[in-house]
Amino acid sequence: MATDKQTLNRGIVFMACALPLMFIGPAVIHFAFINKMQSTYLLILALGIIMCIGGVVLAFKGLLKIMNSLFKSE
């Protein structure tokens, strides 16, 4: 059972892109809730939610690619 190095590297890249989004997204949401009186409140809140969802999706895709590279039978 050999590891597919190219798929493993793509999975690690997905996980590396997901990590900053998982930290920046909640910070942006917190910033939006602090500044509720600003006119761009909903825009910043939506941006933070999209960042959080994007981070989770990228993490799942990365984990799936890593698992496929390790355990996929040929």
C-alpha cells in the first residue's frame, strides 16, 4: 500500500489554506458584533461567516484528500 505523494501534497495545501480562515473568520465576526452601529455591519458579518464556512469546507476537502492518498486501493 503506497502513498500517493501528489494527492497528499494537495491535501496538505488545502489544510494549510483552511487554517488561517478558521482563525480569521471568528475574529472578523467578533469585529462585526463590536461595531453594530456601523453601516457596513452586515457586510463584515457576512464576510466573516463566509470565511468560517470556507475554512471548514477546505479542511474537510483536505482531510478527504489526505485519507484518499493514504488508504485508496489501486
